[in-house]
Amino acid sequence: MGYVLIGGFVLLIVIGLPIAIAIALASLLGLGLFTDVPLALASQRMIAGLRSFPLLAIPLFVLAGSIMNAGGITRRLIDFAYAIVGPMKGGLAAVNIVTNMIFGGISGSAVADAGSVGRVLIPQMMKRGYSAGYAASVTATASTVALVIPPSITLIIYGVTAEVSIGDLFFHGLYIGIGFALVYILTGWIIAKKRNYPSEAKLNGREVLSAFSKALPSLTIPVVVLGGIRLGVFTATEGAAVAVLIALILSGFVYRELAVAKVRQIFRETLMLVAAIMMIIAMAQIYSWALVAGGIPQAISSTMLELTSNPFLILLLINLLLLAIGAVMEGNAAIIIFTPILLPIVAAAGIDPVHFGLIVVINLAIGLITPPVGICLLITTKIAGISMEKSFRDLVPWFATAIGLLFLVSYGPLLIGLY
């Protein structure tokens, strides 16, 4: 059954079927051939898997991001980032990273970040002399911070799947995401020094203050949402609703850019993205059910633990596996499918499930810039007007930095004896 579920899924992906359909067909084939489970129950598993209150946060955070784009919030965040980091060497790359970090702290979606920020900043970077491959690479890499920094949709899905505190995931993801952004800014500065990329004009104190005052209402969104979740004022799902409410108030009454004509576009963007995410989650519920029915998680867990019980080696094997998975598979589906398989292994090795969740999400974030799928890199290269292959040379330093940060997060808590 394991060969059918895993091999069948890979084969269906290779021949070009959409991920959601490939997951469903492989699951039904495995259940039909190797179990006596009535296949009519599959639809019930799909419905049951989506009937989760925390999952309601996903469409709400996506909606908040769409409102921000249409309501002028994104533009003001870019202007603020320009004011604080634009004058440094290679300033537009730093602006790109800071904007993605702030925007990711509201939208929760790396794909949304790559498209929204990329449409604005990639053309600007190319006009200022940055290569198209570099502009696409830095935007794609910076957008993946959204998977780590709250209110990451991927962290929410992991929390629901692994039954761990989403608040704890958000708390640790916040400082890790900020750390990633700072290291990426340093990487961009080093590259800019070597390639002599330009600095942006330094603003005077009044201009910086003006940019900050215009962006300040927008900056309250992540502060209120994350602060409220951490302090226990509301749950992650309720925080998503608060984010939508604040975005509506700012766009409609403070900035006054949310025209009625834009509402249709907002809901269309939201529905398209949410439908794709929820379709994959629903189908992945069947796959997870089939894995458990076939005893696959237990078999893999016992096999790996027979090889080694050393947590360092187990994390190395899991990281290599997840990097390969993230390169070819949509992250949310990967979490639902592989978390039940890997969680017993890390639990037996004494690895904290919250720490493991962050490791999983960072691996899948790297997958968003890893060919052959690399959806964020695909989006940014299309905006830059080049093929994905032409960005590889410029992608190397960013990819290497991301891998280094992954291993720091993986082994840092173990090395300092955090648990």
C-alpha cells in the first residue's frame, strides 16, 4: 500500500495531473486495493477535515492581504521600508525584504507576497540596474519569510494537523522570521558591495517622519493581531477577523482608497487562492487517512529509529527528506500528509513538536524557491520577464543563506540544551 500511495502519487504528478487530483487518486487506489474501507467514506473525511475552526483563519488572512493591496496599505509599507533601509548599498533589495516581512505579517501567504510586492519592486529594481535574475531571486526569497512569521497560513495548518499551540508557533516564528529578514538584508548588502548595486536617495528627517506617519496605521495590524493572540485576548482565527476589520477601516476611512469597484477584484483574488488551498487540504485528508489505514507512519517510524536514535542524525535525515518534498510538492499538502508520518519519529527522539513544526515550515519555505516547482520563484521570474533557469546564478547565494539558517534553527536548540 505504501508503494501505491507514494509511488502512485509521484507518478501522477510526473504525468502532469494537478496536485489535489493526484493526491485523491493515489489515496482511493490504495484504499480500494488494500483495505475493505468503503470508498464512499472518502467524501466524509474531506468534509470532516475542513470542519476546523482554526482553518477559518486562512480565508480571513488572505482576504486581509487582498484588502491591503487594493486599499493602498501595501504601497505605504513600501514607502516606509524605502525610508529606513533604502539609503544602504543595494537599498532596493533591502526595501524588498523589509516590505515582504511586514506584508507577510499580515497576509500570511508567501505566494501573495511574491505577487504583490514583486509587481511593484521588481520593475523598479531592473530600472535601477539590478539584473532581472537578481530582482526575481531576492523577491522570491524574501517572500518565503511569510511562511515563518505570523500569521503564517502554513504554521496554522501545522498547528491543526499536529494538535500543538498555534500561539506558541506564532511566538517562536516571529523572532525567527525577523532574524531571517535581518540575515537576508546582510546578504543583499554583501552582494551589492561586490556588484556595485546603487544606494537610494537618503531622505531628510521630515520625509522619514512623513513616511512613518503614513505607514503607522498599517503597522498597527500585525501589532494588534499578534499581540492579541499572544496575550490570549483572541484566538488566531479571531485575530484574522480583526485583521480584516482593521484593513477595511484603514483602506476605506483612513486612506480612502477602497472604492466599491475594487470589492469585486478583492473577493475574486481571495476566492481563487482560498479555493486552491482548501481543495488541496481536503484531498490531503483522504491521503492522510489512507496512510494511517495502511500503517505507513508506524512502518517508516520504526525503520528510521532502527537506523539511528540520535536526534541530530534524525533531524538531518528529515531535513533532507523535506527539502526534496518541498521542491516538488505544495507545502500545505505536504504538512498534512507527512506530519502524521514524521511526528512520531521526532517525538521518540525527544524533539519538541513546536520546534519541529518550525523546521518543517522552513524546509517547505525553501521549497518555494527550489526548482522544478518553486512557485514563488516562478511568479517572480514571470514578473521579471525571464525563464526560471536564467535566475539560477543569482539564486545561489540566497538559497545557500536559507539552507544555513535552516540548520541553525534545526540544531541550535539541541546544541544549547534548550530541551
